[in-house]
Amino acid sequence: NLFLKTSSNSVSLCLSLSLPACLTVLQEELRELREQPIDPQAEQEIIDSIEEVYFSNDSFDMVQHELEKLPPELNLQELEEYRDKLKRQQAAVSKKVADLILEKQPAYVKELERVTALQTNLQLAAVICTNARRQLSVAKEGFTEASLGLLANQRRRQLLTGLLKSLRTIKTLVKLTPMEEDYPGAIQLCLECQKAASTFKHYSCISELNSKLQDTLEQIEEQLDVALSKTCKHFDVSHYTKVQLAYTLLGKTQTAMDQLHMHFTQAIHNTVFQVVLGYVELCAGNADTKFQKMQYKDLCTHITPDSYIPCLTDLCKALWEVMLSYHHTMQWHEEHDKQETTPTPGKSFTCSLAVDRSYVKKKLEHGLTRIWQDVQLKVKAYILGTDMSNFKYDDFIVVLDVISRLMQVGEEFCGSKSEVLQESIKRQSVNYFKNYHRARLEELRMFLENETWELCPVKSNFNIAQLHEFKFMGQCRSPSVSPSRQAASLSSSAQEELSLFQQYQREGNPFEMHMEHKEEETEDVLASNGYESDELEKSVYQDYDSDSDVPEELKQDYVDEQTGDAPLKSVPRETMRTKKKSDYNLNKTNAPILTNTTLNVIRLVGKYMQMMNILKPIAFDVIHCVSQLFDYYLYAVYTFFGRNDMYESSGLGLISSRLRTTLNRIQESLIDMTSTHPTANLGTEDRKEKVPSPHLSQLVVLTNSGTLYGLAQRVVATESLVFLAEQFESLQSHLDAMMPAAKKPFLQQFYSQTVSTASELRKPIYWIVAAKAIDYEQMLLMMAGVKWDIREIMSQHNVYVDVLLKEFEQFNKRLGEVSRHVRIPLPVSNVLWEHCIRLANRTLVEGYANVKKCSNEGRALMQLDFQQFLMKLEKLTDLRPIPDKEFVETYIKAYYLTENDMEQFIKNHREYSMKQLANLVNVCLGSHINKKARQKLLAAIDDIDRPKR
């Protein structure tokens, strides 16, 4: 800057001169500067002492700068010294610049020459351009502008035609609308567009389109995955066909199958969660969102008992839809594989297709078990999430029924035995059933203690199959089928054999059936009122039995017993009157004898069998409890009516060893004796399994001779037990089919040692009536007053025979009176008569054994008395042969035996008591043998161990 400012005059001068003159002026000035002598080192120091600011840009104002540096008080000497310094610096800089200019002078001259040459060339170029333009103007005038325009338009048309074709190809992408869901078509078009894009990639817009098409293809794949997930809940053939074809075009068949299984797993989880969540939120009744954040397992614990069954049903319905969709998916692939394949481009494609099919088939087969396992685990979490021990029986049966149907679905779905479901429902069932059975036993005890043993009137055609609890036996072809197995297609036997997936392939749901069964009406098993509006028939009935005290409902029962309805009005009165009184029956076709308690036990057995039928893993536990119901009923009937300490003394062998063993077993295993025996020591667990012994209701009177010591109640109780045993016999095949093979001996033992002994209770129960109904002691006293050592053969029997026969006639009459209230079946009347006759015959033998003196004529009188008794007795009863007839005759004839025969008689006839045998020895042989022989025979009697017959 310093140099330029100081040399401004020289430069201005140079600009006003020509180039050679300018160079000459500069050279002169530079030479003057260079000629000034100066030390180079000193010169460099002067340059270095220049302030940095002077080397800045041209906008720097050096005058302003120097003026600002002046001190407030000016000193002339200092200013002059400072001015000299600046001049020295200027001189140094000027000299340095001059040296540099002179050094570059040759190059500067050479460049000026090149500029001059360039100027000449530019002038020549301007002349050439002028000539060219003039020639082009001539050419333009020489050709027709219209022809050149046609050629240009033709070329432009060809280019636009090619471009239009490309644009039409690109335009096809617009047709890929989601509403059509034409995924194969969309992918096909997209692939065509990619091919077209590669053909026209020389267009800049098309090259960008190629990347856009790839993005579009990826978006289509995402939409395709969403479409694939929709098939998991609602399978549609056309929809699934499009999706599979689309994946085939993409070459991703295997990937599609992997994705499909993932979607099915997700569908199961989402479905069950939403179903349970809906019920939980509905029952909670608030908008709290905490449930949505819960795990499914925890969510299941919030289901209320009231919503448990509807939620379970909806859960199974939803899972059925998922499994049905999977089943349809497998069917689609099976049918697709069977179809003829279209011609393929080459072998490589065929091999690839075969590999894909093999992969898909294996994946689908493996997925069956996997999906069913997921279903089981979800339902298991739901089952175990609620304590069902306090559920109502019908509700619990519905739960079992639904789970049973679900297990049937699993078996048809993948051949699974559903171990997970079985174990979970078994846990709940064992827990539920223990509480339920315990409550039912207590309930049965309450029923028995309040039972007055009155007849429960039922129709003559009553059958347990008419009870709602046994409907399942008629609905299923085998005991292994669940109660709701029968679908709406029961009318067609062929359709019954269809699997659930075949029955409900198009519409419906197998988990809607149990509600229909629950609503079925139960047949009315009680006797209808057949006489209330028919006075004529009522009078016929009253003329027959002449008992206005008979309850009206029993008269109705009698009427209903003939045909199950009111009798025809054409039945004559004589027909009623001529009924044989000794039958003790109101009618030959009589209704079963049972009580309300019996009916309750039967219903309970039906409920237990339903539970067994649905849940076979606990079948043994349930059958064991069923046996306890029968055991307790049998024990109660025995305790109320059959227990008596006089059995052993009667010598009749009323209770068989089998029955005695059964009663002892029941008492030890089922009866809680702590209530009657406070000293008995039972553990808590043992007491839970046992029930206190029942007590007979105080309303039941068994000591009144006018009612034959409660014979009506005894008949109802005993025959209801026999009826119950008959029902158990009819159910044996069903129970046997449900029982595990390893436990079947228990069932066989129960039937052979317990059920079959029910009828044996008739003997001890009716023996008590027979023992009190006739005054056997009076007969003994009368026989004691008879003189047997007579010397003449008598033609008239003794009075005690007439008295005894009168007792029997009175007994027969009282039986008839009882039969007006309660039908006395033939086996019962036979047992009663047998007991009475046997007791009478044994009383006769005992009376004969009390004789102190007896002659042969006296023995003949005994035979006469006994024959008279038999002859009159046979008119009173149809029982043949007369029981213990030989017992009396043999004893009477023994009076005629010799000493040797008597010794053999004692050995062979152990049915007689020691007293009776001793009497034979003392009275019969006393006058014919010596004392030693008598002692020998008496010793033989003492040595004999006489088991009671």
C-alpha cells in the first residue's frame, strides 16, 4: 500500500502512455530506487518493523490510522523523527517492489506478446463467424421450412409413442386397490412393471420408478401378511386361494407357512385374552384399564362364578373357530395337492414346487399338535383359575360337558388324548367331587332320618331312563360318549358317525349343544290323578277295599298302575271283587315300591354316572362313592328294621355270612362310630370319609301290633332297597364300561358281595314281624297242658292247633289290611309266611320236646295234630312246600327209633337243640334202655358242635 500510494503518479503516467513507453517509465523509476545504496539486512529489518496493519486489505485508511496514533500533546521533534521513520519504511518497500518487478520483466514482456497475438486471432474469428452466418441464411432460404417441420414432427411422434407405451405400463399400478384384495394380480402387475422399468431404465423418471416399485412390492407383502392372518379365525376358500397364489408368485411358499403358524399362535392368544377380558370388565362394571395390562393367567382368576360357564363356552367357541380354520387350511392344501399341476416352464420349477409341498405338509402336520397344545394350555389356565368346589352340580356338569366336548375336538383334531386338559379338570373334579359327595352323604343321612317310609306313588311303567339324570344313557350309543355328544342330527344314523369337524364344517358350533340339553323337559314319573273327576271308578275302588282311610294319592296310584293312565270305564266291578286276597296285591301289574329317598339316591347315582361318563380319569373315585351311597342306604335299612339280638337264638340262620361280612365292612369303612361310641378313636382324615349312623324317625312306630309292627314301613323300606339293587344291576354294564380295567375287580366284588345281598335283608327284617305277629308262647303253654301218655288212639286233634290256626287266620287278615296301604309283593308274603310257619313248626318241636311222658298213642296224637295244622294251613297260603315240615315230622318219628338208630340220628340231625335231642333219649328210649346206654347217648349229644343253620 505504501508503495502504491507513493508511486501513484508514476502509474497514472504509465496508463496515459503506450505499452512500450509505460515499460520505459517503470524501468527508470525502479532503477533509481535500486541505485540507492542500502544494506540488505538493514532493509529487511526496516520492512519487518512495519506494522502488520499496513499489509491488510485496500480498504485500510492509513492516514486515519496515523492520525489516531498521535498523542494529545504534539511535539514537533518527535513528529519529524516519526515522519523520517515512515519515509525510510516507504523507501525500503519501494525498493523491494522495484526489485521484484525488474526480476519478472522478461516474463511480463513475453505475456504481452501473447495477448497481442490473441487479439489478432479474435479479429479473424469474427470475420469467419460473419461469413458462416451469411451462408446459413442462404441455406435456410434454399430449403422449405414446412418439409423440415414435418420431419421434426414425425421424429417427435415416434418418441412420444414409445413414451406413451411406457406410461401405460406404469399406469397399471393404479389398479392395485386394497378393496379388491386381488393380491396375485397386484403382484403380477408389479412384477410386470419392474420388468418394464428395467426395459426403459434409460429414462430418468423410470430409473427412479424401479426403486418405487420395489417399495410397493414390499408394501404388498405386508398387506398380504395381514390378509394371511385373517384366515386364522374365519377361513374363506377364495380368499386363502388368492393369498397362497400370491405367495407362490413371490416364491415364498415356505415363508408363508411359517408366518401362518405364527399367526395361528397369536390368534389363539389374542382370542382367549379378549374373551376373558370382556367378561372380567363386564363383571367389574367399571372402566378401569388395569385388566388390560394383566397376564392372561392372572386375568382368569377374576372370573366370577356366575360368568364362569358363559365365558368358558364363548372361549371354546372362539377356539373352535381357530381350530376349524386350521382344519380347513389343511383340507385346502390336501385338495390342492391332488389337483393336476399346470404345465411348468422347466424341471427346476417342478422340483422347487415338490419341495415346497413337502415342507408345507410336514409343517401343517406338526402344527396340529402345537396348536392343540396352545389351546390346552389356555383352557387349563382358565379351568384352574377358579375354585369350582362350591359350584352347583348342574353347573359343574356343564363345565365337564364342555371340557369333554373340547377333548373330543382335540382327539379329532390331532389324535390327542388331551393329557393337559384331563389333568387340570381331574384336579378340579377330585376337589369338587370330594366336597360334593361328602355333602350328599350328609344329605342322604338327613333324608333317611326324616324318612317316614311312605310309598312314593309312581307310574307302573316307571323306569330310571325317564329321569333327567339318566337321559345321557339314551342319547349316546356307548357309555364312552359324552352327554351332549348327540347333535341336532339324531334322526340320521349316518350323520351320527360324522366327526365334529364334518358336522359343523359350514355353520354351527359344537359348544352350543349343552344348553339345549339343559332345557329338556323331564318326563313326569309320578302317578297322575286319574280318579278325581270319575266318581264311578272311585266307587269301584272303594267297594273293592272298603277302606275310606286310604290316602287319595294312593288310590290314584292304584288306578295308574293298570296302564299308566285312568282305567277304562268298562271294567266291571266283579273283576275288582274277585281278586285273590292272598296275593296281597291291589293289581298284578303294580308300580315299583320306592320312597322319596330311594328316588333321590337313584337321581344321585345318575348324576355321579354323568360325571364318570364325562370324566373317566376319576371314574373309580366316583364309582367308589356310588357304592357308598348304596352301602349307606342298605346299612340304614338294616339298622332301622333288621337289627335284633334274637337272631342267633332263633336257630334260623337269618343272616348269611356274606351279608354279615358286608354289614361289618360298611360299618368299619363308612360309619362314624364316634357319635354312638365316644371312646372310638378316629383320625381327622378318617372322620372326613365317614358318616354318622342314621337314626330312625320318631314318626315311624314299629311296636304297634295293629299295624303288624310297622309292616307297611318295613315293606316300603326293604322293597325300595331291593328295587334300588335292581337298578344297580341294570346299570352294571354301563359302570363296567366306565371303570378302568385295573379297578374292575372292585366293581365285581361290590355287585357280588353287596348289591346281591339286598334281597337277603328280607329275612331278618320280616322275621321280627313274624316273631311278634303270632303268640308262640301261648301255644307252648297250651301244649304243656296236653296229656301225651294216653292209651287210646285219638280221632280229634288238640285245641292248641285250632288256636294256632286262628292266629294264622288273624295274621292273614292283618296282611290284607296292610296291603290296602302298601302293595305286598309275592316274595315278601312268601318270606313272612315262611318265617311264621317255621317259627310255628319249631314251636311245635319245642313243645313236643317239653313232654315228660309220652306213649305211642301220644305220638300218634302229635302226628294227628300236625297233619290237621298242615291241612288247614295250606288253605291259607299258596306257599309250597310248607317250610320245615320235615323238621317236625322227623322229630315225631324219632320217638320210634332203636338205641343204635338214635345214636346215628343224633350225629346226622344237628339242626335240633341239645334239649330236644336229650328229650328224645330220655322220654322215647328211657323205658327201653339201661342207664349206661342213656348216658352214652347223652354224652354223644354233648360232644356234638352244632353250628346254627
